[in-house]
Amino acid sequence: MEEPIKREFLTSKEVADILRVTPATVMNMIKRGQLRGKKVGAGGISSPWRIPKEDIIKYVELEEEKLAVKKSLKNQSPSMSGKT
């Protein structure tokens, strides 16, 4: 029998600590669709959110790729970037 996939979830506070942002920023990222999040508990306004750990990994990898591209473009010689 195949073992069920264990999904790990983090709180918005844990995600904030990892990304070095505030929990409010994490909530805004969820609202903008940058991260997926699920409310847990009774469903009230103050219900905690959980974010899949795999989403955080993907987000960080994407941001690192963007940074690498930016650095690469910045380090190109002026003749390659179209400047004269």
C-alpha cells in the first residue's frame, strides 16, 4: 500500500520569520495570490492561516531566479545591453 503524502503547513508567523517580513505582509501575499493559504479553525476573523511549506520553497526559488536575472542584466557590458 502506498503511503499517504504528508503535507507540511506553516503558520503566517513562521512564514514571516522565514521571509523576514511581517505576518501582515504574508497575509497580503496570500490575498495577491503569491502564496496559497487556508484558514483553519472555527472560521472567524481571527482564525489562523496555514501555508503549504512547498509554496514557500517555490516562492523563495522564484525570487532567487529573479535576483540572478537582475544581477546578470546589471553586469552585462553596455554594448550587450543596447547602450552606447
